[in-house]
Amino acid sequence: MTTRLKTFVRRKSKSRSDAPSFGFTSSDLRTLRALKTPAGIQRFLDELPYNLSFTARSPKEVLRDRTASCLEGGIFAAAALRIIGFPPLIFDLEAEQDTDHVVAIFKVRGHWGAVAKSNFTGCRYREPVYRSLRELAMSYFNVYFNLRGERTLRRYSRPVNLARFDPLDWMTTEKPTWFIAEHLCEIPHISLLTNPAHLAAQAIDGKAAHASRSTHIPKRNGRPQKKVESNPCKNQPRTVRDHPREVRSAGRRDRASHLRLLLPHPRA
């Protein structure tokens, strides 16, 4: 019994050492492997402050800086999923008069789940219980609203395997990963609704909107510090509804150039 156990441990250690590092340090790999499951990755993201800076950090830089936006969180989650054995997949939720939402997705026993970074509690984790990507995307519809309380989710993209960007070292590069965001803007999206016009007047209830927003309470020496406002963009001069109509309605290739402007919204 003892001999067999030692043999098993030795083989497991050897297989782990043979696994590709993708450019991560051994310390980074230990951190990512310790997350173990998609739910563990989500807990890690939930503990990070939301990044409002004009950045598109790689997963390695997210580990270093301990902060992430929607785009950075989705890309980080895809990298972490890859380390624990899943393909590094993301897809894009596209909205009207609102920001897009980048989500890492995974499949367990034929059903889809999701991991995401967001200040809106309803726009984060999904258990792998959805039979199709359409079902998964629709699960975000009721909690996807802009600063005016309008439900804005309209389309979703096909999955994008980020392994296609391995030649650009997307997991560990010190350069911005805007090329991933631009790719998401350029690929076709699938409509979720056949007749969304009647939804224009159906704003979400104020209490529901407030309840769906979360607060991040940073810790120092294990103790919570001063509370951070749940909507960090509320005092900024420009919000989603302030963007000119020509920007909101631009074509996909034109929208790619505006994605940097839209990303810091607290949707992410």
C-alpha cells in the first residue's frame, strides 16, 4: 500500500513538472493551480479590486498587480482555466447603449458555465448547467442593464479559443492585450432577441438595480478597511449614455477603436 502510494505521488509530481508553464513563474503556477476549480477562479476574481485604469493587462500582470477589469478578468479566468485543465475560451456579450461584457466559459459534462469579473453580482459566475451558449447568454439578460436601468443585452459571440494568440504570449506578455478586445469586436455576434423594441420602456426596478451592485472592501492585515463605492464611475463626467450616438451605433470594426473608451464602465 505504501509503495503504491509513493509511486502515485511520484508520477503525479512528474506529470505536473512536464506540463507547459506558458511563461508563468513557478510561483504564479502554484497560485493558479491552487484555485483548483472554476468556482475557485471566481472567488479569486471577486477578491480583486475593480480596475478602472486605461489598461489591458495580461493574466501574469493581473497576478502581479492584484486588480482587474472586465476584459482583464475574463482573459485571466481563461488562462487560469487552461492551467487547471480546461480550454482557454471566452465569449463576448454585446449590448446596446451599454458596454460589452467579456466572459470566460467552460464546459462540464456537456453543459456550459462561466467565470467573469464584474461589480454587478449577477454578471459573474454561472454554474455549468446550461445546454447551449444561447442559454448561458440569456441567463445574463435580466441583470444586464445600463445606468438608466434599461436592459441592454442583445447579442453574444461564438467562443474564442485564446490559444490562437499563443504566438503573441497573451498569458504573460507585458504589452497590452488589446488585440483580444479588437478580435471580439470584429467577429460575428448572434442576436438574442427577435423583437427588443418593446423592452425600451421596461426599466429595471431601482431596488433590484442597487441590490445587484456589489462593493469591494479591501483588507489590510486581515481586517476590512474603508468601504469603496459600488459604482466607481458615478462621479466621472462621462458614462455610457454620454457617449455620442454615432459611437454607440458604429459598425463592429469602428467599435473596436472605441472599446478602450467603453471598458472602464462598472459593468465589468
